[in-house]
Amino acid sequence: MRALLQRVARAEVRIEGRSVASIGPGLLILLGVGPADDEWVAAGLAAKVAGLRIFADAEGLTNLSVAEVGGAVLVVSQFTLYADTRRGRRPSFVGAAGPVVGERLYEVFCEILASTGLLVSQGRFGAEMQVELINDGPFTIWLDSDELGLAPKPAS
């Protein structure tokens, strides 16, 4: 899984001109799912996101998590995080999970985040969305489950 986290003052998702989700201060997460990902990877990545200390404390140091500052999370599915641009001028997306696996793990990721007590809002999987945000900082973090050592759970 790949996640692009943006610390935001606010963020909103619109579909066909209608607001479907919005948050105040917190995190906008663009989430991509790979074909080998599973619930184990989703849980590990969600735990990493929930625990990241990327919000300022009283001294202005990034020592607090999104939960500790009372922030919310807006998760938007983004298969294009798996774009392969090594050849030609048109990206290939064959490295992304198909829609059935992608949607299931997107939902699992959101459910696990919500189970930590975070307020989680979502875009709509597979929809054409317009995402508006005010990046706070700006502060943007890239997470890749492979780089974090979050391999799929071995079959038993």
C-alpha cells in the first residue's frame, strides 16, 4: 500500500459538484493499494498513520499525533499512486490492485483507522472526485508499505 499524507487545515471531496466529505484540521490521505496487499498490510499502515507524530506541540515541535490534536482524517482512494512512468509518456497502472481488492482494502484501512478513535471521512471509491485542501505547513509525508517492511501475512 502507498499513502500520501498531507497535514491540512481543511480538506473536502466533491463529486459532481456536491460535497461528499470534509474535515477541518487533520490529515488528508491519498491511498493506493497494490495487488499483493492484504488486511495485514492495511492494519500495519493504518497503525503507522495513527501513531505518526507530525503535529506541533506547545513548543512548536512535531511531537503529537493526529488523535492527540483532536484532528480528523479524510481518506481518498488513489490507484494512480502506483503509476509506472519508466517507459513512454503514458503512465501504466498495472501495478495497482484491481477494483475488488482495492476497494476491500481501502475500506479495511478506513475501518482500522476509525477503530483507533479517529474521526474518519472518506471519498467514494472509483468515483471521479475533486479534492480541495489547504495544506498546513506545508507538511506532506510519503509512506510505502514495502519500505516500512509491511509484507503481506504469510499463508498458514
